[in-house]
Amino acid sequence: MLKIYRLRDIYRSGQFNEAIDTILSNADKVREIYLKVSNSKKPDNWYPFQVVCEKCGKLGTTVVTDYSDGLVEYECKKNLVSWAEGCGHKGRISPFNGNGKLPWKLEWTAKWHDFKIDIEGAGADHCTRGGSRDVANGCFREIFRENPPINAPYGFFLINGLKMSSSKGLGFSARDMADFLPPEILRYVMINNQIKRPVEFSVDANKIIKLFNDYDKILQSGKKEILELTEVDGSSEPYFGANFQLLITLIQIPNLDINKEIESRLGRELREKELKSLNSRIASAKYWLKHYATEEDKFELQNSTPPLMETLTEAQKRFLKDLGSFLINLDEKNKEDVIKNNIYEIARKVPISATDAFQAIYKSLLNKEYGPKVWTLLSAVPKKLIKDRFLTIDVDEVAFLREVGVKDINSVVENTKNIKSISNIKVVKSGDGFSDYIFAKKIDFINKKGRDEVAFLIISDLKDENIDFEEQEKKDEKFWKENLYPLLKDLIK
């Protein structure tokens, strides 16, 4: 059963009175140990205690110089510390029942003695040779004649690889951390570490997403020894945790009911604990987006046609049309995984590189050249917007074939494992006194990596005033059969 103690109450209740008396009565031994262990020489009238000044009520400005008959003699010094000014009062007062406190090295020993501590953690910097822990251990053995608890050093809390330091403004306050992370995630950050190693923490998008993903794996595996320490209710029962990266995307989609969206993807209603977890994670995602996200992490779904769509190539336009036809027929369940598993094949069948394909998505939806993972984004975009934005795109077929077509048949042969089908593509376009004529073969094949792909092999590409299309097509077919087909026929299965 966990019980929380507040040292303020321990002092005021008198529980530390015996330990305080013992320590002050052995102040000479404390001074000797400071000198012997840490080479810190204290004045002969230095006593390890500070009282609350009876006149001004300050604690940090007082110096105790004597202890006798159950009373300490002290002075509230004006210039003892830079952050407060003492009033100069001198007096004698009982050190007991909350009238003052021990310095923390000696406060350690009081806790060890009164609470019979078996093991005590401390930062690795305090556990170096001659450090704070050695001083406290020496005082405990010499004054209380007891063995100190087992030492359990722990590493620093590192922020982006640097030691967290409030004095240097590096890191976060405890309130920041509590406002940002759900309690179970914050607990996981603290315990998911070897005890002597530093705790690494970063609000970088990739690292914070990984943190949530790692905890979700723990949730699904039902690791009792971890969940009992991280879950607020102490339960080790597995439950569904919404993907944090998905939530970062969903909260940036306007007019979206995130709870219903998650339930639709999950295929069932959320249980009470799952709903509570979802709401907590939504709050975390909003906090992260407001306080820590970079401009690259943020986006705005465009309601009207974005200006960057004017820069799309014809291949990018064709990709968006093909992608749109695929997306509007998808079921909601596992939609993101289905998109992820198919989007590369859709791009290869244009054909277009994945980089150019993804850039087309970002330009047409966000008016940016970058954004969140495309399958996460596309899974959240309303189908009506997909239909209106992607399926209405006009593709110039002549320009498209000139962009993606290849004239070197060897480039097709070298990349082909076997050919599935070959079909004719003939495009004729007239205007401004000229005619464009392209005759090509569309080759559907399996590439050397075993993936579906498409190539457009250009047989003829003409731009002329007078073209006899029928005669030209006969010439092209003859050239194909006599010169090109023989190079491919052994690959046709």
C-alpha cells in the first residue's frame, strides 16, 4: 500500500525531534565527516540546521551557531544568500516541532533512521566519490551507529541529450510534464530505464510518437510488471490506446468528431477506460501541437483548390486521379493500413516515384510540399474532398506520355521479371494548325523485386501539320512486331 509523507508534516509532528537532537548534539562529528569525506571545512560554530526566523519568518537566511539545553542560537543574516535578505534578528529557539529544518544530507540520515529505509535512490552526480551520498553515509554510521540503506543511483533526466537544468532554463517544469503527458505515459518515461542510466526525453515529433507507440506495445502485450506501475488504477488488463501520430493528424482536420472516427476505425465502441485514455491523448496531442510542434508538423487542410496544384506535373495529376478512385471505395476499418499497403503500387502503375507522388498529395490537400505520413493524412480526409479534389483533375494525355514514356526498350527489359500484359496506347491531339500523335505500348509487368509496375514504351511521337494517322499506326505496329516484340516475348508469361 503506497503512503505519501510530507516532510513539512513530519517536522511539525515532532517525528524528527529525536534525530534533530542527535545530529545537533554531534555537530562536531558532522564537521569532521564533511572535512574527511568531501574536504569541506566548516567553521567551529557551524551547526547543520536552519530555523525559521521569529521576526521575519525566513528560513534560508538563518545561521545556527550553538545548541544547548534544547535551544539553538541563531542569526538572520542580511547577506547570506543572493535571493533573499535577512532581517538581522538574533535569538534562541527550540529547533523542534517544525521550527526549522536540517540540510538535506542530514535530512537523509533522519529519514533513514526514523523510517528504517532499506533502499534509497539518488542522482548519479550525488553518488560520486566524496559526494553527497558519501557524506550522508558517514554521518549515519558515526552518529546513529547504523548502516545506511542500499544505494540505488539513477541517471540524469536528459532533454535532447543534455542534462535537464532549471537554472539554465533547459528542460520542463514538473507542471509542464504533467500538463503534457498522460499520467501513465509519464510514469513509463520514469521507470522504463536501467536504474543507473539517464532518462532520455525529447518532444521531437518522431521521438514523442515512438514513446506512445512503445507504451501501446506494452498495453497490448499486457506486461503486468510494468502496467501495475504505470496505470493509475494499477490494472494490468490490456486496452486499446489510440495511435498518437494519428491523433496529431486528426486534431488538425476541421469539423471531425475524433471519438467517432476512432470507433469507426476500430470497428466497435470504446470501453470506458479506452474513452478516458483517448480524451487524455487528444489533450496531449493538442498540447504538443501548441507548445512543441515545428511548422513542419503543422498543417491546414485546404477547403479550396490550393495554388500549389498549378505546379503539378501530368504524372502527378494522373496519380491523384488513380489514388482518388482507390480511396473513395475504401471501408473505414483498417483504412490507414490498406492505404499504406497499396499507395506505392498505385504510384508504380502511373508510373511515378514515391517522392513525387507524396508531394502531389501534400500540394493538393495542404498547399505544402511536406506533411504528415500520407496514409495517416489520407485516412482522415473526408471522401467528398477526395472526390472533389482528385477525381476532377484534367490530365493532358499527350504531355503525360511525354513525361513518363520511355524510348529505350532495354530499360524495360533490365527491370522486368515477367510481363503480365501489353496493350496499345494511341493519343491524337489537334490544335493551332498542328497535330500531336503518340503511339505507345503499355506494358504491365512484374519487376525484378517482384512488384507490379507499368511502363509506357513510346513507338512514335510526332508533332506535324499533316499526319496520316492510319498509315502511321500501321508503320508503328510493323516496327513493334519486327524490332521490339522479339526482345520482350520471352518475358511474357
